Amino acid sequence: MLFYLEKMDMSEEKQRLEQHCKYFLEQLDGKQESLGRTLNFISQEIGREINTLGAKAYDADIQRIVVQMKDELEKIKNR
């Protein structure tokens, strides 16, 4: 039972996702000339966290949010 409860805990992923998003926005606000690689790397990390959240989500509402986050991330990557 404890194994499944730990497997369903999303707090670490949510915290890392929040930190990645903050870092992404900080980089956008910065004055660096070449942000492409940095933003690409950060967006990959964001994608990994979103995928992990989706794998751990056993709730339909959370799954919908995960799909929306993936959609928004794709919009970012395509700009």
C-alpha cells in the first residue's frame, strides 16, 4: 500500500515543474542574446515533468490538465 501511495505522490514533480517554469520566465526576461538552446533545454525538462505527472495521475481531471499543459508546451516549442 505504501508503495502505491508513494508512486501517486506528485509533490516533487509539481515543485520541479514550478521551478522550471520560473527559470524559463527568468531567462525570457534576461538580456541574453542566444536563448534558443537554453529555452529548448528548459522546455524539455518541463515536458519530462508533465509526462511524469500524467503517468502518476489516476484522476480524469488531472489527466485533462496534463493534456492542456502538453498543448501549451507545444505552442511554446513552436514559436
